[in-house]
Amino acid sequence: MDSFFSTIWAILSTFQFKDAIDILAVSMILYYLFKLFRQSRAGQLVKGVVVLLIVYAISALLSLTMVNYILKALFEFSVIIIVVVFQPELRQALERLGRNKTLKNFVSSGSQEPETAVFKAINDVADTCVMFSRSKTGALIAFERDSVLTEIAITGTELNSDTSVELLGNIFFNKAPLHDGACLIRNGKILAAGCILPLTKSLDVNADLGTRHRAAIGLSEESDAVVVVVSEETGVISIAVGGRLIRDLDRTTLHEKLSDLILPGESEKSDLFSTLFKNRKEKK
């Protein structure tokens, strides 16, 4: 017991402020990695890795030479395996880090498109979605924010045009060639239409949701885009943001939420969590 306390005292006597920072940094990294893995299918992969580690320990204790050799060789290439297996999750984590507001203040160039163009786009989308809701016309419209969606845009047809109710109506007309894809809006202009979005990988998505809703959630998981969906079956208007789906919106609430999420403002209008919290309170 005396030896134990002596060891503890020796460690504490050499403890410095930089050690506290080191421990805090590692704790934060582990916390965010755990949170990221828990919210995706990577959590199942982590469980598989833990099982392999247990098998490796048992094989070492029981002197299972062949099993121990194979697992040891596997773990020697663990860095490459982790990069390959967890590539989507690592990319998502780095993108979230790049969207961090504190870091963004250091690298921001300060140039912004006129707010009037974005406001007009929000108005046009809100009016169009109400029209689509009444006629039960399916639609998928994504607003680009900080995450650049050029990779998504090149999967569709480039337009680079101003928004209007008439143009959006033509794009999503059920016999138009671009109606099945998504319409991507950047800085208040329609960048491209007929775009293919990634489907969500979440296992918690309602089984009743169709491909449009899954694509909207998928894009909002991989970027900070705000995606508006109109259901072809029910006419329900929804917004996907941050991997969450906000449903049953009318023209007023749709316009308010798009404005809060997209338009810049001093009161942190684009804060995702406050918007989701406000939505939950409205439902209660």
C-alpha cells in the first residue's frame, strides 16, 4: 500500500499544466470519436475490433501460435485498415472540424453573396413547396452552406440560374428529365438540377420514409446542407439538417426555418441545435 501511494505521489509531484492540457485534448478526441462511431454503422465495426483484440489476448495466453501470428500480422497494418474501413466516418469528422465556427473565423475571406439573392431563393422555394404539397409533386431541394457540394453538383445538369417558382415547377414536373434528382442551390442561385444525393446509412430512419427522404437525410449527414423535401405520396413538407428530419411544415414555418438556418445574422440564426430544440418545443 505504501508503495502504491508513493508511486501516486511521484506522478503528482511531476504533474504540470501542459499534462492537464494533454489529458484534456486526448479526452476530447476520444469523446468525439466515440460519439461519431455511436451515431453510425462504425459502432458495429468497433465492436468487431474489440472482439479481435480479445481473441488475440486469449491466443497469446493459450499459446495458439497460428491464430496469434495471423492476428498480429493483421494489427501491424491496422493504420491502413482503419483508414480504409472508417473512411466515411473520418471524412465526416474532418468536415465537421472544418465547419467549426471558431476555426472558420480565422480562414474566412469575408466575401459573401448578397443576402437578397438568398432571401429570394428562400421565398421561391417556400412558395414552390406549398404548390407542390397541394398537387403532391415530389421535390428535393438542397441549400449549400459552408460545405462545398461541387461533387454533388457534377452528378446533375449545370444551370447557374436565378430561382423562380416557374423554373422550380418545370424542374420537378413529373415528366421532366430532371425531376427525379435533387436541385442544388448555392448563394441564392440554382447551381444544378437532377443531382444524385447519397442515401443515409443510419439504422434509425423510419422504415416508411422513401428514397427522397433518405437521400435528404444522407446529404445532411455528410454535409451542413439544408435539404427541403416534398413527399409525392402525402404532400408533406420536411427539412433535413444535421441528419435529422423536421416534418409537417407549412409555408410560414418552412420560411422561418430556412431563414434561421441559411441567412447570416448576428444572433447565430444558423445554429442547428437551437433550431431543432425550437422545433421540438413547437411539437409539444
